[in-house]
Amino acid sequence: MSGFTVRAAEGIIDTGQTTSQLQDSRMKREMLGPQVQQGKSFADTLTEAVDQVNQLQKVADKKMEDLATGKAKSIPDVMIAAEKADVALKLMVQVRNKIIEAYQEIMRMQV
């Protein structure tokens, strides 16, 4: 499946790699042989994603606090942390909207 997915966004946030770089590394792993994948539930995946977004928010808040109190001097580091947290939150909101939209569509189906 091509396009921008939650997994691709998490990879970009976590590793700083582009989607094409992530796809290349995924293809290399797949070529190494079949791997037994332990499935995580959808709820676990969402909980993990929310925790990661929360952690990014906490890091950004701490860096802003350090800058305000004079403990940190690097404004670009603070701005990068704030932007990472902002992008992650916006992505999480979009994922939530898609989940709600899918749920509503399922509820409209006639059995």
C-alpha cells in the first residue's frame, strides 16, 4: 500500500527517515526471510501511539520551560521539539477522525 500511513508517520518521527528510506529498509527485511510477527491488538497500537505523542509533548514542554528559566540556550532545539510535538498531535487528530469516520460508516451499514 502506498501513501502516507500512520506507520510511515511514526517511522518518520522516530527515525527521521523519509518514507522511501523506510520502504527500502522494510523491503530489505522482507527479503531476508519470513519472520514470525506477533500481532498487537488495535487498541494496543493506538495506546502506544498516544503515549508516544504524549511523550513528545512532555519533551517539548520541558525544553520550553528550560529555555524560559535560562537552563537551555538553544532556541532551534526548542523549536524543533515543539514542531515534532505539533506534527505528531495533528497526525493523531487525523487518525482519530478517520477512526470515527470508519466507525460511523460501519454503523450506517445495513445487516
